[in-house]
Amino acid sequence: MPLAVGTSLGSYQILASIGAGGMGEVYRARDSKLGRDVALKVLPQAFARDADRMARFQREAKVLASLNHPNIATIHGLEDSGSTHALVMELVEGPTLADRIRAGPIPIDEAIRIARQIADALEYAHERGIVHRDLKPANVKVTADDAVKVLDFGLAKALEGDAASYDISTSPTLSRLATMQGVLLGTAAYMSPEQAKGKQVDRRADIWAFGCVLYEMLTGRQTFTGETVTDTLAAVIKEEPDWSRLPAATPMRVRVLLQRCLQKDPKQRLRDIGDARISIDEVLTGAPEAGVAAANASPAKTRWLSLAIGVAGLALGATIAGVTAWNLKPVPARLVTRTSIVLPPGQHLTGLDQSALAISRDGTRIVYVAAGQGNSAQQIYVRSLDSLEAKAVPGTEGATGPVFSPDGQWLAFFADSKLKKIPLAGGAAQTLQDIGLPRGASWGSEGFIAFAPVLSVVSKVPETGGSSEAITRFEPGEATHLWPQFLPGSKEILFAVLFPNPGIAVQSLPGGQRRMLIQTQATTAPRYTSSGHLVYAQGGNLMAVPFDLEHLSVSGNTVPVLQGVLQTNSLGGPGQYDISENGSLVYVPGGLRGTKMQLVWVTRDGAEKTFPLEPGDYDQPRVSPDGRRIALDVGSQVRIYDTTREALTRLTFEGTTNQYPVWTPDGKRVAFMSDKNQTLTVFWQPADGSGRAEELMSAGTSVPFSWSPDGKQLAYITVQAPNPPDISVLNLGDGKSVHFLQESSSHVFQDAPQFSPDGRWIAYASDETGRREVYVQPYPGPGGKWQISTDGGSEPQWNRNGRELFYRTADKLMAVDVSTKAGFESGKPRELFEDLYLRNGAGYSRANYDISPDGQRFLMLKPVTPEQAAPTQINVVLNWTEELKRLVPTGK
């Protein structure tokens, strides 16, 4: 029966009720003898009437009262008054950790400091043979001076036998769910798998719960959840944490610590919480990662001399090991060694929308794409790891995406919208295939090179040249496969899937079974390693999971293994790394490159005026015909910004991807690409939000670009892999589409169709000459073709007066005077302004800007922070897979 405020229990006067739970009612009380406030935990009557359980509790409480640590709430004693029994405890002021987390994730530095104190408390108790058994955020308090107090230490065991049936998110101790092997103790969401199975537990259960609490602090979400206690316990036993929720800046030591704490098999789990404390101390003191040589701070030549001596030492050690007659202990043949390559002054890495570096299979040479030193054109450089200098590869000007041949004697690369190869010993580059915009390649051991064009499946072409053929296939709704890698033997291929269900897939060749290995957002650039792992990039980090090459399956936990690998964007951007067959790693440091965008008006002379709108994840802005509203993509959903009300409202709610808005000429509707019906095609919706989205076509993956001035026709592109985009026009009257440009070449990329204001012409972009340029053709034809840009161009847009065309080349916005009254005439392109505004994305030329109705201002997206400096360093880790095997055991 609850105690009334003002009543007394022995020498303790009840001041207020603090809370209630499975362990009983908790009150704030005044100790009249010592003049201090305490917390009284009044035990349930059913418990107190059980003489055996009460005796056991009293014995346990005496042991718990011996704990004396600044991070553990003290137990002062027991108080009995008639049939009422209470535990007298230290009163800790301040919110619980659960209260703090409800407000959102805790900043990384603060979370680590809190975790340090929790670990200290656990370590102290474990050394005395005491296990908490019910560690959770609700049992941790943080005082006003940021001191941590862990509550209810050991009470789960002392109170073993309570009634159960609780809400999983706030439930107190679960107890007395008897099994043949013991009882379930602890709150469901923080139980270790062995607790959830009713097995006996030890301090490793606290280590699991510690991992759950730290994960929740960093992410703001419980590690394991479910609708019921049973669902949550099932998740604890069977599911893996969603590691992608961890903040990108989470230190690698913390990521590895979490992985070790949350191993389901207690035999594989971190065995001592003291080790966790040591790891956290290393993070707090800024200690370098294990194995990082102090020489990394020395000049480049010193580093490379040390590396060359180290490599020679390894070879000598292997030789000595073979001479058994010497009876000497061999030098370790798999020593992990780190160093870095600093590019020469004035040179920097380029082509970062593709893979910009590669390492040969035997790990002896690397190649990278760079520009500078008086030559603005990027090209490939090769560097042997036993050399101090890199050499340019003649014939690779403008190249990107290099890959080694299996024997290391040739390079394949992309240049001029073609796949080419060149001998490293010297010689001319040979064209193998027209390809358009590439997204990765792999040179297999069976005489084929796999390549992935934008918005297409993966294809292969003989290394000697010839016809290509598709080797992957789209599942419903898919539109692009990226970054292929042949597995050993070239009988299977790995590749990334961008949408609608992103992840990493493997497919047997030719045309065999396909399987999704990893299915989570923003996975890219998969690599198989000889150590038996699948490695991929995610959010600027490298992730790894054990991979069974024979059964083409992954198992165990996905573990973050390297933080801070350069990735140009989170939506399918390549991770700048490569791994040799003998286990060495090369990568470009830098992490995920992404920043929020600011909407700005820019005048013809380059003057800017920012919008009164907070920076955000903005893309593809479009100005309404009346100039009062702006439709734009915000985090893959279409939103409308009202410039009069200065309000941003969401338009689309159905589907996970709603992008690329286009206003109808009357301003009443917005068309956009959506996956609402499980395939990426075109919908439209009233701009005032009064109606639901309606599908305009079901022609596979389709992207809208431009309306005719009467609003009766929509120019769009359709992607039907392995063919390049097909520019078509939809007639709303009969719902039929007609081809405007259907390229006969399998790898010429044509897109970005834009109706002229009079509806008689269509501007578009094409790479038919090997470089992207802007063209105009009459609509519906027939007629000639006019090239508008002269030095490369994309993202065409018409001035609404019909007398100008705009386009972009590099970071410049260009304008061309045109006349369409008597045929078509165009003037000389002129530059209006140049700045680092956001360019078109997703691999095609859809304009990432718009023009005001009067044609005098341009709506641009500007990064909030300046673009990061071009990278000038490549890190090298020899025998990296030895470290990988320690971080991610394969069980073999």
C-alpha cells in the first residue's frame, strides 16, 4: 500500500513519491537522526511476506552495502516497520540517463565521458564479485556537475522472484520467468542473449548492457526493440544492431568497443569491463590508433625510406625462416605497417566522383588520378612501393577510375566516355568500349573487364575488345548497379545497388543466382578480401563482415574497421580505397564529403542574396511560373517554399523517394519521380497539397524534365538497362509516349530535354563527341541539329523570353543568345559568373538551378561551408587484412 506524504517509516519521514516499479515504490524521505534526505525503496508486500526471499534479500543487501565508489549510489541500510520493509539508499539528484536520451542523442564527447564513469563503476563492482544484472539508462543518473551515479546495483539478483509483465521501453526488472536453466533477469531491451534465454549469467551480461547503453546514448535509439517483451527478446537473440545509426564522427575505438561488447556469444564478447575503460581513456586522451607509426609525422621521403627498409626486412625474414639449419626464430611475415604518400607540391587527387586510386593484386604498385604541376589535365600516375617517386602514365590524360589487370602489367580506365586499356610498360591506349558515364570497373582473371555505366546494369567486354553483354539484371524498381568487383575465379561478381532497396549484391555468372548480402542505406564500393571478408564503404567509413566465398553468404556482425575514408557523397559515391590480393590497403583519408546547401539568388554579375531559410539537404530547385514558390528536393521528398510566407511545407508523403520536381506551366501541379508504386517513374500532384499523387506513366525508371508551354506534353528520359537514356515525350491527351531522341549507339548518353518557351525546340545534352555538350533540335521534327556549347556543357535551361539559352560548364554559368522566329540561330557563348554552386547529380545533366521569370536572377544552391581542399595524401597499410582478422574474426 503506498505511503502517504508526511507519514513516517521508522526514523524516516516521507517527503514525496519518486516513482514505482517492479522493485517497489520509491520515496524521498528525511532521515531525522542524521538530518539528510535519502531514497526509500519500499519492497512489495508479496515479496516481504516471503520469509525465504526476504532472508536472501537481506543477505544480498549487506554485500551491496559494502560498495563504496563515487559512481555507485550507496546503500545505507534496511528499515523495517511492522509489515513494511524498505531499502535506504543514497538520494541522487538530477535526471536519469533515460531522461537525457529522450531529448535526443547525446554529443559524442559527453557520451564517452558518461560511459567512462559507468565503466569505472562496473569495474569496481566486478572486482568484488558483484554483477549489476539490470544496467539500463533508467538506472543511471547524471548530476548537475556531470557526475554519474549507477543505481540499483545488484538488486536484480537480490530481488529475484518479482512478478513480470511490463512495457519493454520502461519496464522494471523482469523476474521469475522460470526455466530449467535459471531465471530471466533484467529489462528486456538491455538483456544479454544468455539472459534472454534464461541461462545463468556473469559479468559479461553487464558488458553487453554497457554496450546497449553506450549505443543508445550515441544514437538516441534503443539497440533492440519490439512491440512486446517477447519481440524484444527475439531481437536480442537474433538481430544485429543497426550500426549505420552511429554518428559518422564516432571514434573508431568506440565503434570497435561497441562491436566487442555486443557479441551475442559471451565467449566472443569483451571479457573485462576494465578493457572498455582503457579504450575509452585512449579516446579521451587522443591516443593514436593502435599500430600507427609515430614516423607518420616525418617527411615523406623518411617515411618511404622506413617503409622500403621494412619491406626488405620482411623479405629477409621470410628467407631466414626457410633456412631451418640456422635454427633462428623467423621475423613475423605479416607485420601490419602504416605509412602515407604525400603528393608532390602543386599536385592533388582529382576525378573523385570515380575511384581515383588502385593497388595491384600483388600489392607492389599503386596508381592514382591527379592534376597539377602546371598541367591542368588530370592523368594517371603509377608508383612502386619500393620507389620514392611516382611517374605519369602517358596516354591517360583526362582518365579516371583506373583498375589493374590481374598480372599488373596493364591498366583499364575511363576517358572521353570510353573504356580504355594501356600497357604500363609504355604504349598507346586502346579503346575497348563506348560507355558514357561510368561507375566502376573490374578486370577479371578470365579475360573480361566488367564495367557499370550510370543508370544501367553491369556489363562485361573482352579485354581484347569486342561486343559487350549485360551480366547483372535489374529487379523490379531498380535503376542502377555500381562499382562491380569480380570475385576470385571471375565466376561471380559483387556490385552495389543504389535504389529502391540499396545494398550490396552478389551474382553468379553467367546469368546465375543473385543474392543481396547487405541491405542498408548508402552502401557502396564492395571488395572481397583474401582474409574471407566483405568490405564496403558507408558514410566515410569502411565496414566489414565475414564472407563465405563457397556459399556466397555473409555471417556474424558487420563491424566498422576504418574511419575517415574519403567518400564524395553518401548516395552511391565511391569510397576512395582499394585492397590487394595479398591484403594491403590503400585509401584517401577524409571521410564523407557532404554539406548543407543554402538557397541563393544570383544576379548576372554574380551578386548573391540568400533566402531567409535555414540551410538544409536541398537539391533540384524549381521556380513556379509566378515566381512566388519554389519546389525542391529536401532529403528525397518534394517540398514547397513560399517566398511570401517564408514557409517550407512538405508536398509528398507516399514513397521513400520523391525527387526532381517540375512545375506545370499553370503552376497548379508539380510532376516528380517517385517510387510510390515500387518502381521509379513519373507522378504529379496538386501543388497546394489538396490531392494525392497520381501516376502519369509506367515506363520503367523515368525522370521528368520539362513541360511544353501548353502543359499537354512532358519531356522525360527513360532508362532501360543496358541501354542509355531514351529522351521521350508524353502526350497527356492519349497517355502515349513518342521517342524524341533514341540513340542507336549503346553508350552515347543523351538527356536533359528542355522545351523552348514557344514549344518548337528542345535543348538537350549529349556526349556523342566524347564530351558532354548542349544541343538544340526542332520539335517534333524533322530538322537539323545545332551545337550550342563550344567547350563542354550540361544542364541546359531556357530564358522564359525564348531569346537565351543557359548552361553550365565546370563551375561557370554560360549564356547564349538565340533566335527561333525564322529557323534557329545562336550566338557566341559568354560567361555570366563562376562559383562553387552545386552541380547536377545522379550522373545526368538535369539542371541544379533555375531562372527567375524575368530572366535576370538565377536560383542556385551554395554549400554552407567552402569546399574542402583537394586531397594530397594516400595512406598505405601493408598486410591490413591481418588487422582485419583481429577486428572481425571469421571463425575459421
